[in-house]
Amino acid sequence: MKRAVLFMVFLFMQISLGHAGIKSQEIEYKAGNTILKGYLSYDDSFSGLRPGVLVVHEWWGNDKYTRFRADMLARLGYIALAVDMYGDGKQADHPDDAKKFASEVSNDIGIAKTRFLAALRLLKNQSLTDPEKIAAIGYCLGGGVVLNMARSGVDIQGVVSFHGSLSTNMVAEPGTIKAAILVLNGGNDPFVTPEILKQFEAEMRTASARFRIINYPGAWHSFTNPEAGIYGEKFNLPLIYNRQADLASWEEMQVFFKDIFK
């Protein structure tokens, strides 16, 4: 646990001390009558328009980890918006609350899509964003969200799911999916069984989607979050950080972005 915390501190120091050009801000926007609280990040040492990336949070909410990833994307030359899928910036510190918040988004594609599209409009309207080059990444719950947005035909260049849910109440229809899809999955993730993987692959093939799945042997759920083990021990959940899979999956995302944004 101590090593995970120290590693997270080290990564935060890399961003805050080593990249003074990063500009970030809390930003409010609305989906219907719901106020959403996002986090926008970019590096002003880069010039001109740049691709935009939406970052969709784990079931804990739009917390420091999600914003940390937005800063990492800014460091790579993107403009990133950490999305609020719960409304009013709600965050959970217990699985019971997280499950309650997540259920509203997972069980109602209408709510999820309305909030996602509100964030997409906000990102596209930023003066530094190239509106023709947009992607979305998501972690755990967020991975399922971005995959469902692709299934529903949202018109963006690509989505990346990090240890996200592959099951859905809304199977993609042939020809609907416009976005390229990259799934980065933990080989030991108990929430994504071999049967679920097979069903997802079959769905994507039937839908004629451009997709790729990468499994990381030995990696469990939430393998990219250095604090995963802390939550896992505290709440007896199968959450374990895997540094090797974390770094490898981040590299795969970068290769994927270079391909879809070329």
C-alpha cells in the first residue's frame, strides 16, 4: 500500500513540478437541469489547435485520479476534459454510495448520453480544441460509458476503455458504431469473464466495428489506479494496481490516438 501511495505522489510531482505549462480549471456546464462539474486541462507550451479527449471517471466520481489523467493527457499535447457523469461533482468514498451513483448512469442510457454529449459540446467549443479530432477514454464505470457511447453512434474518432465493463443493455446495431474502439482489460479481472469477452467480440464483429482488445495477464480490476489496492483492502474488493499493465496500457492508448488523429 505504501508503495502505491508513494508512486502516486511521484506521478503528481512529475505533472506539477515538471510541466509548468499545464493550465487547468474547474468548469461548470449543464445537461438539461443538471449542473455538472468538470475539470479542463491543457498545456499552453503547445501552440495551435489540438485534439480533445474526454476522460470519464471510475465509479468513485470525478476525483483527483480522473483529473490526474486529464493532466497527463495535457502533457501529451491534448486538451482534456474530466467529465462529471453524476452531477454536481458528486464523489463517493464508500462502495454503497458509488454503486448508487453509478446505477443511475449505467441503467439509463438516456441520462448517460445526455451528460456525455453535454461534455462533448463543451470540449468542442474550447478555443484550443480541433473539433474534428475528439476521443474519449474511461476507467471502470467510465470504460463502460465510453463503450456505450460508441455503441449508440456518437460521432467521435475513438474510445478507449481501461478495465471497463464490457456488458451492456444496449447491443450495437450493424453500421451504428462510428468510433474506433480500444479495450484494455485485466486478464484476472473477475468482472470481465472469458464468456463476457467472447460476447463482446461477437457483438463488435456483428456491428462491423473497428476494435481491438488487449488483455494484460495477471492484471486485476482497476489496474491503472495506484490507489486501487487501498480501496481493495479497505472494502474487500478485487482491486489491485499493476504498474506494468498501467504503463503498457497508457502506451497503447498513445499509439491508438496517433492512428485515429493522423
